[in-house]
Amino acid sequence: MNSVPAGQQPQVLEDMRRAILAGDEPPGTLVPIDDVASFFGVSQIPVREALKILLGEGLVEHVPHVGYSVAKLTFAEFRELYEVRQALESSALRVAILHAGSADDEVVRAAHGALGQMIASGDTRGYHGESRRFHVSLIAPARMQRLAHMYESAWNMTEPVQPMSRVDSDGRAVFHEDHDRMLAAFAARNSEALVEESRRHFEHLKWAITGFRDDPDVFRQDS
């Protein structure tokens, strides 16, 4: 995925990260340095530099004598990242409620409305993007930049699987009902209700991913 017009400097890191997060390169996909360099029209150096950064972000992994590939997690690792996201989200929501105003309500409502449109149209890729926007908009008023960075990093490591594309429409409808209640609690500035609805939502998410825990195309199987 080369997003830069001909004649301009390629954005190797940004485009590689975007392709991985969008699920264009599923977990386990090899990343041949020569081919990537040729695609972008660059030497191997910027590709190797990009891979080092993506390795630090947990998006790729390196196997000696094999090379780089898109990181593939075990089911336990994946579920653990949901636990991390839940803990970070709960902490941020309690603070966000204290600082949220009417402008924040509008941002959250807009994200929720866009998410509903993605569900109605069956756009699973759009659903992923709007779901993230909804959750991020809920914690944004907390203005906890370091926490938000950790939150998005944990989210990024689960995103290449595109988990919601593997959940049926009934499951996504349940998630959206969770979002309805989260929005209502946020607008009411009810901190305890909001944290409880967030906890319930994550329980639904963790239950949903058990449906494909044994799929070797999704998770690295425990030995």
C-alpha cells in the first residue's frame, strides 16, 4: 500500500503500519525486505528501519534464519490485551467523566452514529475504525496522553486479526447495544454506570473471540 503519489518520498513506515492494522497483511504473513523495498522504490535501509519500529510496536516479529512476519499472537496473549484495554479504559473513563462537556457529547454521539451506519451497511472494516473512534472519544476528555498511547498500542496489536470481521451480525448488534448504554451513561455523567457498561462490553468481546480461538490462521497455537 503506497499512499504517496509518484515523485514524492514514500512513507514506508506509515504505509506498512496501515496495511497491517487494516488486515491487508494477516498475522503470519512474511515481510520480504527485497520485495517491500522494490514496491516502494527505495533501498532496504528504510524498510529495515520501519521493521525495527514495527517490531517495537508488537506488529511484526523476527524469526532467525526466516525473517520478519506480521506478528501472530496466541489466544491467551490476545485475550490478555483485551484485559489491558479494559483496565486502561476503566481508569480513563472515571477521569473523562469529570472533564467532559457538551462538545465531547457531540463527538461521542457522532462516532456512535457512524458506527451504527457501518453495522447497517455490513462494512466490517469501517466498523473496526468507527468502533475505535467511539471508544477513544469516550476517554479523550480525560486528557491522559500516556494512558491513551498505551491504550492505542494495545488495540493496535489485536487489530491485524480484524476480530469483528469474524463475529456475526447478531454479535455486532450485541456490541452496539453495549455502546448504546455506554453513550447514555457518558451523557448522564454516571461514572459507575459507564465503567460497569464498559466492563460488560469487554466480557462480551472476550466471549466472542473464543469462537475462533482454535483457528490456526488467526492465532499461534499453544505447543
